[in-house]
Amino acid sequence: MSEAMSSAIVQSRSGNDSVGAQAMDERRDGSLRKEYRLLREGIGLSDYRAMGKFKVLGPASLELVNRVVLADVSRVPIKKMLATFILREDGGVSCETYVANLGDGYLLLTEGASPAEIAGLLANEARDVPGAEVVDTTRETALFSVDGPYAWELIKDLVGMEILGARYLEVVTDQSIAGTPATIYRAGKTGEFGYWIAVGKESAERTWAALLEAGRPFDLALCGSEATDLCKLENRFINVVREGARAGNVLELNCRTMVSRDKGEYRGRAAVESVIERGLRRRLIGLTLERGSPSDKLPELGAAVSYRGVTIGKVANVAYSYTLGRPIAVAFLDVDYAYVGLDYDVGASCARSNARTVSAPFVFNKSLAIRFQESSYLARDSR
Amino acid sequence: MDEALRARIAHRKSILAAIKQELVERLQLDFDPAILDDDTFLFGSGLALDSIDAMELIIGLQARFGVELPEGDLAPMRTINTLADVVCADVRAAAA
């Protein structure tokens, strides 16, 4: 299975100008476009086993989690999740973290740092918090993601109608897929319906096969990280290894409402408070670039954004949007210039593109127009 | 920064500030309007508004800006910035 899964991972475009490389780029673009269409118009399946998975248990579990993550977890109801970050001490982003309130403790799903690194960090913090125990379940748990405007229909067929009542960031326990106990997290980072399915590692193969089998009438296929990253960018979810890694401080990512100033100490707090006191110097904003074809060379990460020859920021993430038919980017701009509807230049003078600042998100999602009673992937041809 | 750009930014900022104030006051959100980022999402993992809040917001924007958001049209209801896009477009249309 791992071989099949890895074959779905599409490599990034090389940007090489040779004819052979160009042909390879076109083949890659074809696979990327196919996977992207699945996520935007059908259903795609991804393997999230690389995510870190940690249970924090015991009477002091809330205290420990709150010491580690940016947001105030005490506001998360049982069987709900919130999306937040674990920061470095300098206020930059260490990793993205979904925190689920399990009732008897918390589950942390982490991405952007190695599970070993997060395990070390949690163990270190736990030394100062008696009554909290950290259990690393990364290797014992498999996590699969089913995303797309019709993902709900497949999941409904697998576990029953009740799943349709689950709201975004809700945790649905005590489910069963192909006889395997499963927990379903209504989540996702594509802007479409998304369900994360967690099962024990001993049941991973069976669950994966069941998903593929049940997904056959839906034309379900595997989607790699490049396709999900593109959807993530279009919907302005933070990509922790792109714009997240380039943020000097988490507040540059437009996360001010995540900050609780009265929850006590947490990693990176001093740096966050310092920026709140002195004010932000730059922040992330979306840009659409001149219309082009998917094979056109994209601006480099870190390319300058300028206004009349004066540099006002840097590109932090860029990709070609098939929906918009043009490249899209996010850039950290000087806060004085970071407003929507303005025309700037991206890149060096020899390869400069016109760019316009735009509102988040870049696209309107098909899932927003879905009505469970009226929509069906299976019946779409008969309508 | 030249005067034309400065004026456009000032106009956008004033609309964003008014929308944030309307959001917080009308929906009684537990936020200072000044801390709301322009690209804050209204639903989901952003402000986590619900459908009742959305109706209130539509009424509030109509009262404050005279802008009519069609019921069921979700495109303008994504972020504070998408709301500002609608208000700015309406102001431009009125001025034309």
C-alpha cells in the first residue's frame, strides 16, 4: 500500500527550461490537475499518517496543552477541535496543531515539525506540569483524509446518515468502517467537505482498502501533497512549511484572534506580546498575478513585491490556480501597503509580473453550494 | 507612497473599520474590533458565526452602508475583506 500511496505524491515543478524537463513538467502538471479536480469537484483520498498524534491525559492535561499551544484550549467544548499553532520561543511557527477535546484529555494532531521533535517538546513541558501524561500515538494510529464536495456522500455510505450532522471541527467517536473502530474528525484544509478518519495501525490496510472500494463509484483516487497544498493556498489555510516557516512572528499570519492574553504562559508568549505592544511591521496578504499558463515559470519564493521601484514585501507562497487560470501568491507586505485592491509588481525587473492584492479566500468552493437532499455525485449525470 | 495610493488605502481602512465595529457590536462578539485581521474568516475556524449571525450581519450592513447582500449568496460572506469588497463596489457604483 505504501508504494501505491507514494506514487500519488507529485513532485514540485522544477522550473527547468530544457525540453525534456518541460515535457516532464507537463506530465506532472497533468497529474496535479487531475488530483486537483478530484478535490474540487469529486473526492480525493490522502494519507496523513505522517502527522504527529499525541494524547495528553490526566487532571492537568488542559494546563499542559495550554502551555504548549498558542490558542486558549479551555474554550474548546468536548468532542470539538480548534486549529492553532505551536510556536518557537521567538514567536515564529514551529508547527500547525489541531487540538481535540476528548473529554478525558486532549488529542494533538501536528503538522510541520517532526513527531519526534514535538514529542520532545511535550515531554519537556510535562516535567513542569504534575498530573499530565503525554502518550505519543503517532505510530499506533493511521489517519486518512477524504476531501471534496462529495466527500460527505461517501462517508455517509460508510458510516450512516448521522455523520451529515457533524459540523466543522467536530469529533465523531465510536464509528465503524469495514468492521474497524474509527474516529472521524470533520476537518480538512481544502475548503471542501473534509473528513479525517483515524484507525489503529493494525486496521490501516483494511480501512484503506475499504475506502478505495467504497469510493470506486465516486471515482475516488489518491491525491498527493501538491494538490492539497494548492487547495490550501486557494482557501488561504496557512501552509506551515511555506508562509508559516517564513513568518517572523505568528501575528504576521493574521492570527490575532487566536491569541488569548489572559490564559497564562505559553511557548512564544513574550515574543507575541512584544509584537502586540510595538505593532506589526508586515502581514500576509493574497495576490493574483498576470494570467498565464500552468507551465509558465512562477515567481521564486522570496521574490520581491514592489511599488514604483520600492520593495514593500516578499512572496511567501505561490502556485498556479486552475480555477482562476492564473498564478496566485501570498506575500508578507509592509502593513502600510497590505490592503486589498492595489496593484504592485512581483519579481526582479527582468521578469516582473503585475500583481493585485485580493481578499481571502481566492476561490468560491463548490461545497458551499451543496445541499445534502438535492446533491449527489452518483446522480449527477441524471440531473 | 503617493497621494493616490494613500487615499485608496485610507478609504479601504475606513470601510474595514466600520465593518469590524458593526460585526462586534451587532453580534456582541467578545473581541476588540481593532484586533480583527482584515482576512479573518467569518465562519468555521475564524469567528465561528452561525446562520443567525449571518442574517444579523446582512441586516447590519444594509443599515450601515445601504448595501443589500442577497440572502443565500455566500460569496461576500467569507471574510471581513470580502464584505469590504462588496461595500467598496457599492460605493463605486453609487459614485459612477
